Amino acid sequence: MEGHRRAHAVALCLLWLWAGGLCQENAASVYIVTLKQAPTAHYYDLLRSSKSSTGGGESGPMNTLNKPRNASRPDGSYGKNLIRLHDSLLRRVLKGQNYLKLYSYRYILNGFAVLVTAQQAEKLARRQEVANVAADFSVRTATTHTPEFLGLPKGAWVKEGGADVAGEGVVIGFIDTGIDPTHPSFSDEAPLNVFPVPLHFSGVCEVTRDFPSGSCNRKLIGARHFAASAITRGIFNATKDYASPFDGDGHGTHTASIAAGNHGVPVIVAGHHFGNASGMAPRAHIAVYKALYKSFGGFAADVVAAIDQAAQDGVDIISLSITPNRRPPGIATFFNPIDMALLSAVKTGIFVVQAAGNTGPSPRSMSSFSPWIFTVGAAAHDRVYSNCVVLGNNHTISGLGLAPGTDGDSMYPLVSPIHALRDDASVDTTSSMYVGECQDPSPLDKDSISGNILICSYSVRFVLGLSTIRRALETAKNLSARGIIFYMDPFVMGFQLNPTPMKIPGLMIPSPEDSKIFLQYYNSSIVRDEASRSVVKLGGVARIFGGLRANYSNLAPKVLYYSARGPDPEDNSFHDSDIMKPNLIAPGNLIWGAWSSLGADSMEFQGESFALISGTSMAAPHVAGLAALIKQKFPGFSPSAVASALSTTASVYDKQGGPIMAQRAYTNPDASQSPATPFDMGSGFVNATAALDPGLIFDSSFDDYLSFLCAINGSGPVVLNYTGRGCGGATVDAGDLNLPSITVSLLNQSRTVSRRVTNVAGDETYAVTWSSPFGVSVSVSPSRFFISAGRSRVLTFVLNATMNSSSASFGRIGLYGTGGHVASIPLSVISKVNFDKEVK
Ligand SMILES: *[C@@H]1O[C@H](CO)[C@@H](O)[C@H](O)[C@H]1NC(C)=O
Ligand SMILES: *[C@@H]1O[C@H](CO)[C@@H](O)[C@H](O)[C@H]1NC(C)=O
Ligand SMILES: *[C@@H]1O[C@H](CO)[C@@H](O)[C@H](O)[C@H]1NC(C)=O
Ligand SMILES: *[C@@H]1O[C@H](CO)[C@@H](O)[C@H](O)[C@H]1NC(C)=O
Ligand SMILES: *[C@@H]1O[C@H](CO)[C@@H](O)[C@H](O)[C@H]1NC(C)=O
Ligand SMILES: *[C@@H]1O[C@H](CO)[C@@H](O)[C@H](O)[C@H]1NC(C)=O
Ligand SMILES: *[C@@H]1O[C@H](CO)[C@@H](O)[C@H](O)[C@H]1NC(C)=O
Ligand SMILES: *[C@@H]1O[C@H](CO)[C@@H](O)[C@H](O)[C@H]1NC(C)=O
Ligand SMILES: *[C@@H]1O[C@H](CO)[C@@H](O)[C@H](O)[C@H]1NC(C)=O
Ligand SMILES: *[C@@H]1O[C@H](CO)[C@@H](O)[C@H](O)[C@H]1NC(C)=O
Ligand SMILES: *[C@@H]1O[C@H](CO)[C@@H](O)[C@H](O)[C@H]1NC(C)=O
Ligand SMILES: *[C@@H]1O[C@H](CO)[C@@H](O)[C@H](O)[C@H]1NC(C)=O
């Protein structure tokens, strides 16, 4: 680590020298500077709103929903002016000094990223026109079957007119590791000949040697990359990272295909066919904004540039499968430059989805914070590829592996490389440790292994990428082994293995306990010479049952142990902020998605065109794709209306009708599970069919988010600086934001909250039902109401504490319409009957 940091400092120095300055260690770093003057996207809003001041929140028809986004976004002269302004500000403030401007942000943020010293940053911060100066920070990257599991072919897609048109006209922007444009999931050879680029999109595709002209088409309609901050730090490796939108990692290609990959693309991996893949919105358009890289992840300055460009290009949805490496500092987490840029994007009508992070399962492990961002956790779905090995003593051990089984009923001898060394093999002490990992055929005796099952140790070196399954498979092939079995080295604790494709019969034993049993059987079968203790015969035999066929009987959905949990983490000004996080869970575990031909992120899938991988990174684009279906059906929905549709219709039951479970430990996760709470799964598991017909919507506007920010103690100056608006007016406590959830982190005896619902369906009468959290009594008024199409209505909820409780308890409110619509929201409360006696 230290070595790493030194390397950065040296690289910065080099650049500094090159820029003509004197080199001092740690002299300069990247800062994101925002200015008070409005960015392009809001400049014209301000002109408009200064003419007509907005009235109170009367319940007019659809008054809370956005108008369709305008195709022509003003930039032109105003945007160019901002660039000149940035340059002249820097020239004036840092007269005669060295600095390097990396970006001018001008569409949704007015500001720039700049390489300066701490003193220079301070100078900038003191300027009247400067709103905020924040240090750059690092970020990281956090399906063949999932369309069926989500009921798309018979549900949501039917409502959209089938897979051939699902998502058409909607553009999803991906802030990720780029894309492999040659992948069939992104070709535009559509079955129907109507697949136009939406008129509201104005993005372009970079052309480089790695990303030649013609890479884009009517499916992949925009592609750029942003790396200035990384390059400035001297850690950008042009070989590995590709100075182009090309995906040298695999992650970005995977996430784009989950949301919007073409329908019916055959998944063929290691020569086996695993069915056909499809994105959630197979006809939506893809715009790629690469800001993450194989060798180091990414930086906020580059991510903000990507967001700024995506918004200016006119994407409808932004999908981020990335999270900060640690909680950004500042008065409140919400004010970090990425979340501020996203707030501004939401103001222009863009729906923003972000992965919750893979930092679970402890409480407050959430890596996505703000109420204007839709945060998605990862759930297991019902497909498993499981195989097993039957030992000669008839003991069966289950395993993982996208591999065939051994032929027929025959048992095959098991051979460890330790017992198959060539007589003349010179294995020195360092390499002998690794012989058991099957990485090198040269010291092994082919006759001992040919036709038998090779057994290999899966050690920490595999986790680190020093040894690979691929090389072990090559060894097995070289020695004509019949099959291969990997057992867990006892030092690899709690490391989750993913099924790996294998051409020959094979399997991995993921459980350390099972691995021990397997080894004991192997060892106890060895026949040794009484006198010399030398091995006479190995004796162990086994048969492998293949794992190529999917089994759909997994109990699902279920919250995965790694999925980050709520409540929203503490801020300086909060105990726990009263905002539900995550918002939703979606499939994220073992997801098939397109893989870049040069994707280096997963050793096991290198060179394959699809990969089976897991994470909240995979869950977020599922929701981005489903949001595209909602935008297609309801083009006028605001970002919060889309969020509401997804939230109020989510399911809290698993396939068998029981409660959705949540894994709560990293090791042996299934033994630790218990029913999921809203802090594990938000509103629940996404229901695509129901989300397309939500009935009622809980809508929030930009002004509501602003009032929420203003309610944070001490936030006034920051809000003023960021938005140009003072906090003199209304403030809204987090608990009172019009979200499709009610979260009260400390209920002091009694609290009244209200929610405004808007009817996006026909006239309907709703009955309200609720289950109260433990220690809380709830009343709702009205408990029954009529609401005509397009109208809004306020509901009032009174929560009374009846019992002290130091941990959160949970309830649910359901609105049941006579027309069949159901809107359900989670209720989370920590109650105090007598708060003041409790506090010291
Ligand atoms: C959309 O753009 C057109 C010009 O192309 C303009 O006349 C119209 O007022 C704009 N609408 C909105 C809502 O900004
Ligand atoms: C860049 O990556 C290539 C390919 O992995 C590697 O060979 C090279 O050493 C790297 N260069 C630097 C400066 O790290
Ligand atoms: C998969 O796609 C291929 C052609 O792309 C088609 O022939 C086949 O029927 C599809 N299979 C399924 C199960 O949809
Ligand atoms: C294993 O089971 C088979 C049939 O189920 C039986 O014929 C065989 O004797 C058993 N072997 C051992 C070692 O128990
Ligand atoms: C097996 O490996 C040896 C040495 O590593 C090599 O000489 C030989 O060509 C390989 N054989 C096959 C069939 O790959
Ligand atoms: C292998 O078995 C022998 C007895 O057959 C025993 O002494 C030895 O400890 C065993 N080794 C392992 C690693 O289980
Ligand atoms: C699928 O898995 C379930 C539970 O793990 C098991 O009971 C069932 O036999 C499996 N079905 C097939 C066809 O392997
Ligand atoms: C999803 O919603 C549809 C339509 O409301 C409903 O029929 C279905 O049962 C829901 N599925 C789940 C798993 O709740
Ligand atoms: C707000 O913060 C200030 C300074 O940190 C503190 O003195 C004050 O008590 C806080 N007010 C509330 C209502 O928490
Ligand atoms: C807001 O801007 C003013 C003037 O530039 C500055 O003095 C102040 O420190 C800023 N406040 C915050 C919280 O950034
Ligand atoms: C709790 O409520 C009581 C009145 O019911 C009030 O006096 C007290 O200040 C409140 N405590 C806090 C910490 O808000
Ligand atoms: C809640 O408490 C208030 C006063 O503290 C009381 O008027 C109201 O009836 C209570 N409501 C319920 C549902 O207990």
C-alpha cells in the first residue's frame, strides 16, 4: 500500500515537472471546484422561474409529474461561456502559478476539476464566485434466466408489445468500465427494420484504434471515456485500460447487457450452451460513459465528467454500478460531488440507479446515500448449477462447476499431483508447495494421471490470481486426465466461489468441511507398504455428476450476504437519517451477462463471450432496464415517480410464499439467514409486471430534495453555495419527504407524517391497511378514500410509541384499490415512550 502511494506521488511529480513547475512531494492533488452561477441545464429554468413563482402544492391534475424531456437541450453559447469563465478564474486566482485544469463541467454542474496544491485550493475556495471545493476521491465497481424469473416474457414485455419493442425510444447511460462494441448483444440487426436513434439523444462515439469507426450503431448510440484524473495521477495504463470506450475489464459490458442487451443471444461458454440471453429492456439504447478502469477503479472527477456528459447528451436513465471506496467526508454525505451532480441530473428528469455496494451484511454498510438516487441491493434468484461427486465409499459431496460429468456409472481413480511426480522431476522446495495446485504439467507423470481424476488444491494463490483454474484445466488436458476436482485449501476461509466453466468433467468443492471429508477419503484409501511407508496404491475412486443443467428450485429471492444494508449511515448531523436505503432488491447473484472479448476482470471467463458473475453491480442494471420499460410506457414520469412505481409494487414474499430471507454472515451465509427487514431489502424484490401499472405514485420534486437538504443542521451555506438558493424557506425533515416509505429513526412519543399520493390510473377507491411496528401504534386518515384519475390526495399517519425500544421494528402500509392496484410501503421505527428519561 505504502509503495503504491509513493508511486503516485512520484508520478504526480513527473507531471508537475512536465508542466514546468518545481517538484515537491505531495505538491498537488485533484480538486473538484463548483461555482455558484447556474450550470447550463438550470440556467433556463432560473430564467423561467424568476418570471412565474411557483404556487403552493395544490392537488392539481398531474402537477407533480415532469413534462416529457425536451429534445433540444440548450448548451451552445452559455456552456462555452462557462468554460471561458473557468479558465479566466483560474488565470486570475493562480496568476503565474502552475495548475492543470482537467475538466470544465458545465451542463449539470458549473465547475471544474483541477490539479493544484492545497494552498491554491484554499485560494480558490476564498473566491466569492466559488461554491465549493472538494478533494477528488476514489470509486470502485461494486442473464439468461432473470427475464423469466422476473416474469418479463409473459408480463412486462407483453404490456410493451413484446421483446422486439420493449424499451424502444429510451436511452440508458452507463457509467462503468466501457463496452465491447463487437458483442452480438449490442448489434442493431433488429428483426423489425424500425430501430431509430431517439431524437432527444445527441451523444457521439469516440473513434480510436481500439474503438474504430462503425463501433456504434442504432443500439449502441454513444460512447466516450473520461480518465483525466487517473492520468494525472500517473496510474492510467494505456495497455490494460484502453484510452477509449473499449472495455478491457468486462464489468461494463456485463452491466450494459443486463439492462439493454439484445434478446435471444445464445450463451455459449467453454463449448456448452446455457440458453439465450436478453437484457431487461432489449430494445432500449445504450450510451457508454467509461470512467472506471481495470487497474485502479476510478475517481470522482472523472465520474462527474461522465455524468455531466450523459445528462447533456440526453440519456433518460443513468446506471451506476459503482460506489465510493469510503464515505466521502463533509458536512453530510449527500453533499459529495457525485451525489450533487446526480441531484442536478435528477432535476433535469433523469432517473438515477446505483448499486448499494458489496459491503454487507452489517447494518449501515450502505455505500449509496441520497434520497434522489435509487439504490439497489442484490438478491439470489432461483437458478443454480449444481453438480456433485460420489466417492467410492458412496459418500456424496456437492460442488460447483459449469462442467459435464464423467461417463456412465464408472468410478475413476483419484490422483493428487503429489502422488504423480515423475521420477526425474526436480521439484525444489518453493515450487513443491504449488505442485498441488496443478499449475504445471512438466513435473508430473502422464501415465499416473491419464484417464484418472486429477485433484487440485484451491489455495489463497487462486484468490490472488497467482494460480488459475484455467491453467489447472490445461494441465489436466495436457496429462489426459478424465476429470478434475478442486478442493478448498483450509486457509481459504469464507471465500465464495463462483461456478467456473470447464470443458472436461470437473467440479469445485466450495465448503471447507466437505473438502476435509474429501481429502480424508482420498488419504485413507492410500495403501502403503508396511515397512517403507511408500505408496503402493492410491485406491480412492469417484464419479462426477455434471453441473451443466440449471436447477430452478433454489429458494429465492433472498438477500445476499454481500449486499450493503441500511439504515442510511450516520451523518454529522444525524443519528440515522430517516431515509430508506436500500430502495429495492433485484437479481444480482450469478448473473449471465455479455463479456468483453478482452475482459480481464474474471480469470475464469477470460476469452469467453459471456460470464456468470455476482454483485449489487449486477442488480442495479436490472432495475435500470425495468425503469426503461416504465419510461417507455409513462414518458411523463418524473424520476421519483419511476422510483415510486418500482417501490410500491415490490414483493416481500419468496417463491414459496414465505418471507424473503436475508443472509447475515459472510461465512456459511445460509446458516445465518432470517426474514429480511426493509434495511436489508428496502421495499422488497422488484416486480416488473406490477411496476408498469402502479396505480398510485409518491412523487418528490427537486424543491423537496432541497428542503430536505436545508433541514440538515448547518447545511444552509452549503446549499446556498451549491444551488444558489438560500434555506430561508420551507425545510422538510427526512421523515417527511414524500418517499414511498416511512422511516423514523427516533420516535419521541408521537409523530405525525403525511404522504401525498397521485393517481396515475383510472378513478379508484382505496382502503388503507397497516401492520404496526412492535412498540408503536399507528393510525391513518383517511383509511378509505376515493381518488379520481390524475388527482392527488394527502394521507396522514400518526405514530405513537407504546413501548421503549432501542432497535428498529418494522411494519407495512398497504393501499388496496378497488381496481386491483396495490401500493405498499415499509414502515421502520425506533420508538421511545419517554425519550428524555432515556437520554443522559
Ligand atoms: C422545448 O424546445 C422547444 C424548442 O425546440 C421550445 O420551443 C419549447 O419551449 C421547449 N419546451 C420546454 C418545456 O422547455
Ligand atoms: C501496463 O500493463 C501492461 C499489460 O498488463 C503491463 O505489461 C505493463 O507493465 C503495465 N505498465 C505499467 C507502467 O504498469
Ligand atoms: C436461442 O436462439 C437461437 C437463435 O439465436 C434459436 O434458434 C433458439 O431457438 C433459441 N432458444 C431458445 C430456448 O429460445
Ligand atoms: C455403494 O452403493 C452401491 C449401490 O447403491 C452398492 O452396490 C455398493 O456396495 C455400495 N458401496 C459401498 C462401499 O458401500
Ligand atoms: C504438455 O506439456 C509439456 C511441457 O509442459 C509440453 O512439452 C507438451 O507439448 C504438452 N503436451 C500437450 C499435449 O499439450
Ligand atoms: C493420512 O492417513 C494417515 C493414515 O492412513 C494418517 O496418518 C495421516 O495423518 C493422514 N493425513 C492427512 C492429511 O489426513
Ligand atoms: C434441484 O435441487 C433441489 C434442491 O437442491 C433438489 O432437491 C432436486 O433434486 C434438484 N433437481 C434436479 C433435477 O437436480
Ligand atoms: C407481481 O405483480 C403481478 C401483477 O400485479 C402479480 O400478479 C404477481 O403475483 C406479482 N408477483 C409477485 C412475486 O408478487
Ligand atoms: C446544530 O449544530 C450546532 C453546531 O454543531 C449545535 O450547537 C446545535 O445544537 C445543533 N442543533 C440541533 C437542533 O441539533
Ligand atoms: C460558501 O461560499 C462562501 C463564499 O465563497 C465561502 O466563504 C463559504 O466557506 C462556503 N461555505 C461552504 C460551507 O462551503
Ligand atoms: C421529546 O418530546 C418532548 C415533548 O413531548 C420534548 O419536551 C422533548 O424535548 C423531546 N425530546 C427530543 C430529544 O426531541
Ligand atoms: C397518539 O397520541 C396522541 C396524543 O399523544 C393521541 O391523541 C392519539 O389518540 C394517539 N393515537 C393513537 C393511534 O394511539
